[in-house]
Amino acid sequence: MNSTPATRPDGIRAPLHALQGFVAAARAGNLTRAAEAMHLTVSALSHQIRSLEQRLDRRLFERGPRGVHPTADGQRLLEQVSPHLDAIEEALRPFAARRDDVLTLSVVPSLASAWLLPRLPEFLAAQPQVELNLLSDAAVVDFSRPGQVDAALRTGRGQWPGVVAEHLFDDWLAPVASPALAARMRKAGVERLQDWPLLGDPDPDAWPAWFARHGGDMPARFAARFDDAEALHRAATAGLGVALGRLTRVRLLLESRQLRRLGRQRMKTDYAHYLVYPPRNRGHAALGAFRDWLHGEARVHAAAMARGSRRARDGLTR
């Protein structure tokens, strides 16, 4: 191809779909992933890009064994075109057809697997008309972009600006460890947890509050520290140390005996579980049906935890 674009009296007019395919490929760095995202075959996407290169008389991608990378010309085109395509997509979003029988829900992965998924068959059986799209994601949902996510299950203090936050149930902390570690440290006794290898909690106030309430002294050091509850729980299953497990989230690990409770003491956290959604979705039919069912399940769960039954203490409440 020539180093300079061919001169045309009417300018260069590239089809919008070809530009969309180019931007998708440049962002993904992989034709297969970009084609899947656009619901195209790889052959169709490749044809779009080749046609665009021919129109511009420039090579836009370097193709290698690990994917594609924009050339210098391709990078300049990406920087010029992508903001406009994003603006067009954003402008069209409010006009997208809204289906009240489709619910897109964002859930933290550990809460989804340990608490929500075992209960969902009952909801789907009772509401067969609802199409549920479940997004397992720990990222905070940006509800300012309509049409992406209808609602989310989140853990916090319920003080998120600009959204409706409906309290579902509280959560509890309890020391948990792998069976192997529990057997190895049996002589230390659960009354002296400070003598066990402890794992630093994402909440720096958790262990101090635990020892203040149940007695004992903070250890001189932690075996390891974590800023994510899921990683903390997995480290405990690997035998790295004792974690303050979130009982709702470690349910499956306790049930499968990958973790054991150390004693029956527990402590309510400062955080609770909430259903969160933007005010504009109050009238969404599928969300309304899910909301009513979810609050019923949450009440059952909270009552079992409050009774302190054996299943509740083990984080196995239904």
C-alpha cells in the first residue's frame, strides 16, 4: 500500500460498521475476541478491516502469532475515531428497547456462588417469564449508564449516593482454618487464637475488634495480609493461617470441609448485604418480582442466623 492516502474528490467515506470492527479489534488485540463481541465470524471481521485498509490505502494492523496491534496509522485512527463511536453508542443507549421481562444483575462472585445461586432455581421456577442475566463481578456498577445493569447485590454500609439501597441481611465473622491447620494447632486451643498463625483481614479493625470482644491479644505479626475477602478465604483453605471468615461467603467451603470453624463464637460485621438499583428502575417488572422474592429469602436467612442454629453457625443457612 502507498504511504499516503489516495486523493478522492469526495473524500474518504468509510462504513460505520467497518470502523466499529476496527475499534473492537484494536481494543481487544485479538480478532477472535473482537468478532465474538460483535457477533460476527472472524472471516467477516477480517473482511471489514481489509476493506477499510483498502479505502484508506493504509495498513492499520500488524498481525502476529499472539494477536493484532495497531500500526502507527492505526493508532492515530483509533484515537480519532473511538471517542466519536463511544459518543454515538452513549447517545443511542436511552432509545434502546427496554424489556421488563429481562433482568441483568451484578453480583460479587463469592456471594453469587455461596448464597444466591443455590436459591435461584426456586425463583426461576416461580417466574419462568423472567430472563435473568447474571454478571459475576466485584467492580462497582456505574448506574449512570442506562441499559447496562438493572440492579446489583453489594456489601457495604448502604450509603451509596444516587441509588436505592435496600438492606437484605447482616453478615458475621468467625475464625476459620483448614482442617490440617486445625489438627496441627490443636494443642494451642481455640481460646488462644493469638498463638495461631493469623491472616490479616481486609478490614484492619476486624481482628482488634474480635480480641476486644472475645478476649486475647493481638499477635506481634500476621502470617500474611490480604485486601480481598475472597483471596483471604482461599488462603485459609490452603492452610496459610486463620481467617476471620465471612460466614455467608464461606458457606460452600465449610460445607465441603475445606474450612472448619474454630469454636462457636462469632461477631457481626459493620457491613451488610444490600440490593442496589437506580431510582429509574423502580417500575421494572422483572426487578420487582426478583426484589420481592429476594427479600423473602433474606428474611429466612437472617432469622436462621439470629437463632444461632448449628447450620447458621456453620454458615450453612438456607
